[in-house]
Amino acid sequence: MSDLQKLASAQVLGTQAFKEGKMRVPAHDAELIKLIEGNQVGNPMTLKLLSAWTANWDLANLNNNA
């Protein structure tokens, strides 16, 4: 899976987490952790994936409250 595909998956997972009533804690999402597994410590892609998940959880929350 390419980095771009991983980012898209993280975005979808963040939205799904909100819709399923999960807390805003990306580390609790087992599917997201699978995307991160194998990354070396300090790999910038890890932060990008966590940020993508969180940003889309927040966006789903904002859209829900609009």
C-alpha cells in the first residue's frame, strides 16, 4: 500500500471512528495501528497518519454539530 493510500485509509478510519462513537484517540484504533506498524521511530509518515485520522474525526464531529 502506498503512502497516499495509507493517508486516505487513515482519513476514512477517523471518520468511521467518530460515526461509531469512539473516542478521539487514534491509538485506540486497531486498523490505524496496522497502518503504522513497521514504521521506524521518528518516521514522519506516522505523524501524518495520526494527524489525518484526527483531522477527519474532528471534521465528522463539526459536520455532525452543524
